[in-house]
Amino acid sequence: MQDEILSATSQNKVYKEGSMAIAILLGGPFVVGYLMAHNFKQLNQPEKIKRTWLYSTIGFIILLGGAAAIPESVPIPNLAYNFVFAMVALFFVQKYQGKHLKQHIEEGGAVYSTWRAAGIGVLCMVVCVSIALLSLYLADQLR
């Protein structure tokens, strides 16, 4: 039975931690939610998917709140937020999926390319920027 489960999961493709790091830097909190949720599904841990999305949403709210709470007079580059968030996100990836991903790969399990993860990150960035621009446009129209 255990062999059947392992052979079934080794056929499933997952995202490696390094690929996830690039995607997170490009796309932010919802990318880590998507990639982790996908990995949990592929590693036969579907019970963790809803919590992953919840925590990703909370992370996004904290990131926005933290950025808004810092006065404009404090010179913090925008890229610094992404690096801090990426480090925190990768900590959680390592903590909750690291061992399973490593085992999956060691057993010959399939992985997605880094390009695919980066593409998902860029897509998410485009969606987020579009929503932000639309929000600014609508706010300007309401004045």
C-alpha cells in the first residue's frame, strides 16, 4: 500500500524550493499560496490546501499593512519588502514542505521547470499590478 502511494506521488509534478523562491520574488504572497497548495495536492496532503490559502491571504494583508504603516520619510526601497516576504515565505515552504519535496525528488519524482514557476510569478505580478492600476483609476474617477 505504501509503495502504491509513493509511486503515485512520484508521478505527480511539484515545484522545487529554488523555483518557488524566484516565483515568490516576482509575484508575491498569492504565488506562494498557489505553489504550496499545488505541492500539497501533488504530495497527497489535500487537508493543508485551505490553510495555505488562508495564510497566504493573511500574509498579503500583513504585507500591505506593514508597507502602509511605514512613513514615506523612511527611505526603504520597495524591493526590500519583497525580499523580506520571500525569506519568510521560504521559511514556511521549508518548514511544511521541505522534507516531503526532498523525499519526492530523491525517489525520482517529477518536478516542474523553474521557467514555469517564474512564469506563474510574472502572471501573478501582472494581475496584481493591473488590479492596483484599476483601483487607482476608479478611485480617481470617484473624486
